[in-house]
Amino acid sequence: MGRWTTAWRTLTRRPRQHAVFERKHSAVGSLTSGSGGGLVAWLGSAGPSWTPRTYGDFAAEGYRKNVIAFRSVRMVSEGAASVPWRLFDNSRAVDVHPLLDLLDRPNPLQGGNELFETFYGHLLIAGNAYLEAVSDSSNAPRELYALRPDRMKLVPGPRGWPVAYIYSVAGRSHRYAVDIARGQMPILQLKTFNPLDDFYGLSPIEAAAFGIDIHNAAGAWNKALLDNAARPSGALVFDPGDGGGNLTPSQFDRLKTEMAEHYQGAANAGRPLLLEGGLKWQAMSFSPADMDFINSKHVSAREIALAFGVPPMLLGIPGDNTFANYQEANRALWRQTILPLLDKAADALNGWLVAKFGPQLKLAYDMDAIPALGAERDAMWSRIEQASFLTLNEKRRAAGLGPVEGGDVITSTQPRGGSK
């Protein structure tokens, strides 16, 4: 006990590290730049829970090397980030507010769209996404930063709630203390549902891993076939006939040289083999048609798109006739994938960030700014306008607008569908 007590006193006597937040920049910025700030040691009984998945493999094999996963992540993250935020104070829209300014320009290096595109992209690739809030001396958030999920680990407390987050880069770490009871939560963690982990979400890439492997392997096979186009999978068999004997070493070397120079490579694709007497070609493998190569690649592509919630039609994958047209597929993407993602983000931001600006404030996304839902919006407005049993303010409330003076009376007494 004496050794641990001495270590603890030594740590507590060090200069306080919290001044870094007064300077209004990311607490982990110095970790990547290599300047300033010392390491924060931590002693405690609860061990850290590292993420059991490999983010690097997800990013490299799923996002960087697979065009279906790449495009799926881009479509969902860019679409969600393009939707503007709206702020309400007791159900009244607020057009000018420091919170809106923060979301529009979260830090000196990024705009709001770029920050949230990164935030949503991390969630789709890793199943976890993290935001850091940098506060001023009055404890008001002034900057937001998206942190890489592979560098973050969660430290659970005795009751299962996080007591800290530790961000590590190149052997250096910064500890974010978390006190939920006091509202001290500098880190927001957004995660997908994972039935086998209490602390980390499940990446869609992990669910689509088999499909991604098959799709990548098919692409690699196709590339190798183009690079080695004139060397089919087979063997040149020497049949000397009745004379017997084998190829001499010089004949064997000359045959290999001619095959490499005149029949291998993309430039020689399709060139016929000219065989001398005694040589015959014997195939030793199935053709791509026998393996149903193209169809298996399309099946794996649809599985990847399914994991991300993107209709295959939007990715140019043939063989899917689920949607009548492109417009229906685009509307399904927003309704079934992007809007639920925005709902999750809005709930998290309201509990973590918006409450620090005022208890009556609520953040919501602007559905009227989504072109893909324009037809549904027009139909809804038409139904509201024709509802003669509603007051003007009730119609405005149904359309997401605030009340107006004198709008609490019914302007028409003629029942809808009544006789003339």
C-alpha cells in the first residue's frame, strides 16, 4: 500500500492538466502533432475494455479496397451530413443561437458537414463514433472534434457505466474523465447495437465480411487473369509418339521463354497457342462460366449493400428488381437507413450537447430540406390543407411550424367530402 500511496500523491502533486481546455483546442491534438502536454497516469481497480475488433482491417479491406462498401459508406454518411439541423425552444423555432453556430462551424479546420460526415463514417466502418466537446472557462462547449474509434478505449466503472475514455496515439495517451451524475461528459460515444458487447457497437462491415472477402477475391482473380491472360490454367503435354524420349533441357527452356514473352500478359490476351509436333494442350480447371463467376460477384455485392441498408439499384448492381424505379429506391434509402441514423444522432446530441445550452432546447433535423422526400412532403401538405376540421395552427403544427396569432379557429365549416 505504501508504494501505491506514494505514486498517487506524486500524481496529485503534479500541475493540473485541465488548463488545456481553456485554450479551446482538442485535448488530443498534441498527441498527433508531438508537441506539448504530458501523459496522464491512471490508477484504478477496473481494467480498460479494448475493442475486440480490428478497425484497420475494416477500413483497409472493407472501405479502401471494396467499391461496394466504399460507395455505401459515402452515400449514407454524406446524405446524413447534408441534412441541416433545426433548433427549437419550447416548440418554437430558433434561427440564431450559439449552438447553431457551433454545429455550423464546429472547429477551425472543419465545417459542420465535414465533421458529421466523418462522425457517421466512423460509425458505419467501426460501429462506434466519438465526438469531443472542448469547453471554455464557463463550461460552455465551443468546439467539436471527431475522434478515430480505433484510438479510443472505454474504461467501465463498477456499475458498468463508463468512468473514462482513453485516447492513444503512438504510445501517448490522454484520459477523459467521465462523471455522469455531475454532467461531466467530454466525449460522446454513438454506437450500433451489438448483442455480444456491452461497450462497443457492431460494424456493418463485420456483418458483411464474407461478402466483402468474396467480392475482393473475385476482383483480384479478375485482375490476375488480365495480367496473365494468355496462360490458361492447364498444361502443355509432350507426346513423342512411338519415338519415346522427353524434351531436352534446351527445348524446355526455349518453350518457357516463348510462353512468357509471346503468350502471357494483357497485351497477348486471346492470342492462340502455336504448338509444335508432340505438344498438346490439356485444360486443368473450370472456366469462369463454369464457376458462375459474375453471378457470385453480384450476389456478394448485394449482401454488402444489404448490410449497409443501401438498395442495390443505387449502386448499379444488376439483377435486383425490388424497386419499381430509381426514385423509389432512393426514397427507401432515406426512410430505412439515413433517417434512423439521424434520429439516433439527434437523440444523442440532445442528451449530451444541447442540454448544456438550456433545458428547454431541442435539436431536430430539417426533413423539408431532403429532396428525395419531396413527393411525400407535397402529399402530406395537400392532405393537411384539405383537412377542413383542423384550425390553422393545428395544420401548422402538423407541418412542423409554429403557431400564429388568430390561428386557433376553424376557417371552414364545410365537412370534407360533404354535399354541395
